Amino acid sequence: MKVSQKKSKEPSTTYIIIDVEKKDYEQKVENVLNDYRKSINIPGFRKGFVPKSLIKKKYEIPTIAEEVNKLIQEELNSYIKKEGLEILGGPILNEKGKVNWADDKLSFEFELGLVPDFKVNFITKKKIDFYKISADKKIIDDQILNYRKQYGKIISQITIKEDFEINVFFKSDELGIDSSGVIKLSDIKSKETYSKISTLKVTEKTSVNIKNLFKEDSMAENIFKLSTEKIKTLSGNVELEIKEINQRDLAEINQEFFDKIFGKNNIKSISEMKEKMSQEIEKDLEKQSEQKLFNDVTEFLIKETKFDLPEKFLKKWMSTTSKENLHIDQIDEEYNKSEKGIRYQLIQEKIIKDQNFSITNEEIKNYIKEMIALQSKQYGQVIPQNEELENIVQRLMTNQEEMSKISNQLMTKKTLGFFKEKAPLEAKKVTFDKFLKQAYGKA
């Protein structure tokens, strides 16, 4: 058997030719046919006494095809590994007419897309904004109000007023809606619908137009459990029934209030509470800032890191691996959608390789423990300790899907750390509202 490599005129593409002779596979074929002869049942012959000529006539060619395919796959994989070839997609067999499996010599040509050689650098005159989001008075006051609502009393009411929470059931067989949610009058967009609902009492019903029912599409999505696209196409009436009307009596700001939020005697004044909240809010907002930074550096690297992808090969590979018979225009469209993702994946893999990034079991364990602690605090639960915590960690570590997700998150975290260290950043201290406006153009 002979394996050779042939260069291609296309960038980052090569060919591997595998020449197979009869002597490379004939013994394996002979062994398989002998096993068939011992085990196969053919009418008119006793088991194990079927003539060898009959076995060969019926099974030799399919067996040669199977054994040769196994052999060339093994040789191909071995060659790729030995030569250290980094490939994109998978090898494509270039078929040149029908294979005559009875020939003493066979030749197979595989086309491979290779990972291009390139360097990652951050050379640029323009700096990348890194937002430091501060907790302003408004966001702190809003958080205090949320806590006062959360720990306040719920007082049942009969009639509806502006700030009351209304538990509503929505029903429409025609629109396929059967759901409930909590709303306020201030959430309603239509003046006519606002007027209808404001006069209702518990158990009373009315019919309202679902189109542009709420000011925010997100509220419709949450209540009706539908996508934004689906919400925008809805039209017609839906029946609305009032299930409950509640007034929230805000919790008083006192020591009991501080203890419920921060633990016993950890906070003893409003000023201490605001300072603590400010720290927690800014730490939480840092995640949004880092995500924005990650996205911006990613876009920068994709734009500034120049290398040629094996475009023709990748389109051909997409075509051969697609379950659907895609037209050339569809292949072009799929490639254009994927190109940016392919480029960033190669850039990230290059960074990981050059920086020798790796994820240890200890890092995964610590990450899981932090995640459990954060979730427990978020839902007001006691953080598991000692043996209970270890059992949860071990259980999660046996879940391959969960482990893959956690490993990706940790690798993203390491990549972000590299970005912070190497990218040309300009720190900008802003409030959350200014961050949304400057970073995403939202008012």
C-alpha cells in the first residue's frame, strides 16, 4: 500500500492518494469468506459444506469493498495523524467513475481542507471600549423597591387600581392560547383595553384585542409562551378573566429588612445597605460589560486576522454532508452564514493552542461549587456544604453534556482574560442607561 500527498492550487487544500494492491487485503477477505462458509445457511447444502466457489461468487466483491474501505480509512486517519495535518470538515473522496473491485490495483483520492497558517495580533490604532458600569442612584433605588415588594405583604383587593398586581387568565381556542400571568394596568398599551380591564372585579371576564396588547413584547412572550415573531403576527380577540387582585404593602426599611437580604447583623444602616447593593449590582453588571467586550474583540479579530479559508472545499463538504439536496445558491448562502463562525473558531483554537490553555478537574469542581452557591443565594436557599455539596458536584461531573458546557464556559473565561491582557482597551465608566445607549444604541 502506498500513501502520498499532492498539493492543490486552491488555498489551504491538499489531496491524499491511497494506492491499494490485492496483497494488502486478500488475506482479510479470505478470512471473512471462510467464516461465511462455516456459518451461512444455503438451501441444498449442509451448514459448513457450502462450496467455496459459491461463497466467492456471492460474497467476494462486497467483502473486498468492505475490507478495502476499512483499510483506506485506517490509513487515511493514520497519515493525517502522523503528518500532523489540521483539517477542516472531513475528507472528501473524489470519485472518478465506478470502482472495479476485481482489479488487482485500486487508487483512491481524498480532498482535504486544511487549517490555514496565521498569527493572532492586536495591532491597531483604534482602541476597543471596555465599559465599567457604575450603579447610579436610580438603579439602586429600583433594587431597594424590588426588595421591599419581595419582602412586603400581599393584600387581596376587590377592585383594580394603577399599581395593583392583577392575576389574569387568557383563553382563545382559535389562537391556541391557554395561559395566565401577573400584569398591571401600566403594562397595557391600548387605551380601550386599559379602560375595559380597570372596571373588572375578581372572576369577571372580558374580551380584548391581542394585537399590541402590552407595551413590551417581552411581557406577551412570557405570558403566552410564544416567540417575538409569532407575537407580532397575532391578531383577533382573546378572553381575559380576573383571578386575583393584590396590593403589595412595601416592607419597612429596618433591621429586620436588612437581615432578610444580607444575613443577620451584616448591614445596620441604609447607607451600608446602599454601599453593599452598589458593589453587588456593579459585580453583576460586569458580566454584561465583559460579554460586550468579548463580542467586540471577537469582531475585531475576525476583521483584522487575515487568512484564506478553503472556500471551494468547504462548500463542497457542506454539499456532500447535507441531508438535503441543496442548490448551489443555497450552499453559497449557508457558507456565508457560517464563514464568520468558522473564522472565529479557528482564531480561538489558535489562541488556546499558543497560550497552552487547559481545563483541570479542580477548576471544574470549583466552578460548579461557585455556580451552586450563586443559584442557592438567588433562590433564597441554604448553600449546600461538605458531603452534600461534594455529592452534587460528582453528580454533575458524570453528566457529559453538562461537563462540555462548563468546559466551554471556563475556556471562554480564559479567552476573555487573554483579551483583557492583550487587546488595546480604553476603559469607559458609565451608568447602565448610558451603557445601553452607547454599546447597543438603546435609549
